[in-house]
Amino acid sequence: MFYFIPLFLAAYFLPKHQHNRNKVLLAFSLIFYAWGEPVYVFLMVGSIISNWYLGRKIGVANSQRAKKNWTALALILNLSFLAFFKYASFLLDSLGVVPLFSSSYTKFILDLPLPVGISFYTFQAMSYVIDVYRGKFRYEKNLLDLGTYISMFPQLIAGPIVRYEQIKEELHRVNTNYGTIADGARLFVIGLSFKVLLANTFAKDADFVFALDALQVSLALSWLGAISYSFQIYFDFAGYSLMAIGLGRIIGFSFPINFNRPYVSTSITEFWRRWHISLSSWFRDYLYIPLGGNRRGAISTYINLFLVFFLCGLWHGAAWNFAIWGCFHGLFLITERFFKKFNIHVPKIILHSYTLIVVIISWVIFRSESFYQTQGLLAAMIGLNANPAYIGLQIFNTSYIVMAVVGAFVSTLHVNLDFPPALKSASLTNAIYLAIFLACVLYLIVGTHNPFIYYRF
């Protein structure tokens, strides 16, 4: 915020032509990525070059068969990168074949660090080549412009997943003015406050509970920990998305909204229309619908839903808890679809309560680091832990109640991406945004390093 972004913005706004601004954005994006992972920047450059080349081959192919072959090659290449770096050690360990390899090779695979953000930029690259194949737009002739799209640093690490068609026009023309810069700055401040003032606060209580012996946690404390993590992951991820959208707007790009008050949902189906929208819509358009969607009967639809959410779970991480989390959501989606045909009227308050309970329980599965912890916390949440040692008085106090009320209120507010004129011009409103920003800065100064949750995906 105080070194990289100001330097970037100063360099970005010097050129008048968008093509030259793209060069600046590409250069700073690669620097941004290489700062934390110098070696893996070459993986990203390889992804840019290969997808540009294969997209061009798809675009100029003179037969449908050739288009399919080039598209298949592009998908295999992208998925191979993702599978090797993200899932190789998980697969070897799960299949029990690690002893079959030499100790040096096994150690290399198991100790391979995960390239940060590879799930996000790989999905962006795949959506580009698939859409070129589908004829949604012409392939990008300029390598640097496509590289800018794939590597764009504001949303590179944790989304939202941006599709090329959403910003292709903005890649080729200047879209900035004082209004967009001001709107973007306000969104950035809102997102920063979500992360720093709310997510990091709830993280302390969530981390406290999840660090305990799961079989020694009481019913009350297990729910306090689960609710705290539910708030933490929302404000953490929604905060990053708003910061990315805000930075994008500052430099003239319209990134898609990624969250729309998911905790007001009255079904798991609705929840996934509101939570991580760019990911759920990606799976819908590039996997669920190509598999047949709901066009081939009920059984086929249920299988497609289950498969999509199993893969959605694995997308979040190479571990069984993520796969189970995805299957858990998939089963509830299937159940809701099955009962929908009976047209049963259920009061909204019951539907909302049901959805929140299911989502909160699912976050325990998502957050737990072992089956032991998952089992112990879920048992505690239904009162099965006998004589628990940790009863919850450590965090259940007035401060927690106030923060829970604030979290519940803020998580149901609609963050308007198009600010009304009153919010754009009012000096008092701008002063409030400045005060929030300064509060975040002070919190960061006295706080500890607390990275975004989705950095590891």
C-alpha cells in the first residue's frame, strides 16, 4: 500500500495510450508475483506464452476438428501444470505409491511448494482458450496484452476469476477518470477494513478454538469457533475481492462482483449464487453445462452436481477435508433439487436458519486440519463431548458479542459497486473513508502478519 501501489500507479498513469499502460501493468504484475516466488514467475510466463500461442492456433484453425485438437492440447497443458504442482504429492500419498519411488524423487514431489494463485490464473487461462474455441471473441493477437490479462496483479492471488470477455475492450482503450479512481479507492478501503478490522479480529477467536484438543471442546465453544471462522472467511475473502475490484477500477478495469451477501441465503443453492460468484459461475459454464447440466434427466443432473462440487472442493486444496466439504455441499444441492419438485412451503425464517447451520457446519470441515479435529468439533456441536475441558468462557464475553453483532450486520449489507452521487461528493463521507483507512493502518502497525486465507489456494 505504501511502496508498491504508489510506485505502480505513478508509472501506470504516465503513458497516455492503453497499450503502453498494459506493458507497465504486466511488468509490475510479474514483479509482484516474483517478489514472493521468484522461480514460479517462469511458470506464469510459460502459461502466458503457451495459452497465447494455442489460442492463436484455435482462432486460425480451418476446421472444427483442428479447433478441438488445439483446445484439448491447451486444456491438457493447463491442467497438467495445475495437477503437478498442486495435486501430485496428494495423489501419491493417497494412492499409497510413495514407497515405489526413489527417496530423492519422493522428497522432491512431497516438498514441492504450491505456486501462489495457480488455481486462479489457470482457470482464467482455460476460460480464455475455451471461449476462443466457442467463438465468443477473436483470439488476442498481442502477447503482452494477453499476458496482462492472465497476470494482472490486483486479482492474481485470490480472485475474482476474471474472464477475458469481461475486460477485453478495456485492455485496448483508456477507461480511467477521476470518478472511477475515486470509486475504486472507496471500494479498496471497504475491502481493506473487511480484512483488517473484521476478519483478523474474528481470526483470533477461530484460531483459539481450532488450536484446542477437539474432543475437549464444549458445545458452546465449538459453535463460537465455527461462527467466528464463518465470519473470518467471509470478511477475509470478500475483503480481498473488494480490494481487487477497487484497484481494478482505479486503473480502468471492471472486475466482476464476487460476493453478494451470501449469509442472507435461504438455501444452499442460493448460497452458491452469492458466494465466490466468479468460481461457481466458472464451474457452471465450463463444467456443469458441458457435462449436460440438467438436460438429461434427474439422475444425470444429480451426478453432475455431485461431480462439480467434488471438484470444486478439490480446487480449494489438495486435501480430503476440501473434497468432503465440496461433497457435503453437493449433497445438499441434490437434496434441495429433489424436494423442490414437491413445492413444499416452508417459512423463510426456517429456510434461512437451515442454510446458516449447514454453511457453518461445512466451514468446520473446511477449516479442520484432520479427521480427528473434524470429528471432535462436529461431535461437540451436537453436545456429544463428555466433560469438556474448554467451556468457552475464554472468548464468550461482551467484546465477542459486540463483534458478532457487527459481523452479522455488516455481512448482510449490500456493497454498492456504483456509488450514488451523495457518496461521491460529500466531504463528510470521504472523511469517514479516510478515517477507516487510517484505522486499518494503525491496526496493521500494532498487529501481526495475517495473510489472506485464499492465498494458499
